[in-house]
Amino acid sequence: MFSVKGSDRRKEEDRVKTEGRLPPGQSLTLKFPVLHYGPVPPFNPATWNFRIWGEVEQEQEWSWEAFNALPRETLEMDIHCVTRWSKFDTVWEGVSVNTLLKEGLLRPKPDTTHVMQHAEYGFTVNLPIEVLFQENFLLATHYNGEPLTPDHGYPLRGVVGFIPGREDLNTPYFWKGAKWLRSLEFMNRDRRGFWEQAGYHNRADVWQEERFG
């Protein structure tokens, strides 16, 4: 006999499957699993900074206070982990890279094609620049109305997911947004990040099940 929680999970999974929101090979979770490589880094708001550098017209750097003064957005989307769990209707708050572009706070050079997310302890994640500028990529500080927890990337993480009804947007697996993010390096060619070098798929499209290269 199913528990109430198990019955709720099955009911929700049937709903999102009927709505065409459950990618192949994925299962709905009501929890928020914690997955990362290495320890949780410390955070000191007095010394923390965030940089934009590389193939840009002018490099930028913000303190924690200055970063939180940037234009902010709230975004609701579904997230899909390569380990086969999916979480739906999650709400994130933070800074849109596309907004930085529109506001003139970010000016990539014309030959820029990719970006590398640099996080604490040298962790890296690569993305095509067109995905970075999509509406479904956010530099997030909050989840479901609360600051991120340390396990989920506090104080800042990249977040990428699926916006229901926006099949025109590329949707990579969740690892394509780095936890404990410290900078974005704009590049004129692709370089593979940590997990991509370890054999994970470089594009990572959830609808094509591009889990491994």
C-alpha cells in the first residue's frame, strides 16, 4: 500500500507527464537532493566578489553588496538532474545575464561563442553563449523565497531549467549551472568544464537524454 507521500508523488508525476513536462528517463522527486563534488566552501561577504572577464569589451567586478543591487528577477521553472530526478515548479530569484546584456553592464566581443562558469575550488562548467542569454538561465541567490542553503550553492549559483510552454529554449541538465559561482569567463571557443572532461555530454539536452558523451 502506498504512503500518503508516495501517493502524492505518483499523482504529481502523472500530472507533469500528461503535460509533457517529464523528460525521458526522469522521475519526479518531492525532495531536493544534494549532489556536488568536494566540500561546501565558506562564505565571507566582506571579501566575496563576482567577476565577468575574458572576451568582453570591459571586465566587471561586483562586491556582494553591489551584486545584490543589480536588477533582479524571479523565475519559475522545472529542473532536471542527470542522475534522473526532476523537480517541478521551482521558484528562483537572482540576476539574469540577459538583463545585464540589455542594461549595458555586459558587452561580449563579437567573436564570443561560449562561457565558462568558474566556481569555488576551481570547479568549472561550460555553456554556449546563447544558452547563457536565454530566459531560463539565472544567477540565483534565492530558492522558493529563501536564500540558498550552503548545500545548494549559497551565496550564488547558476540555475538552468525548463520553463513550461517554452519549448523554443534549450534545456540542459541541472549540472550546467554551477554552485558557489564566482565568475563568468567569456570565450571565443569552447572548453569543457569539470564534468564534461570526466565524460558527461557537452551539450546535455534533457529532452534528448544527452547524459554522457
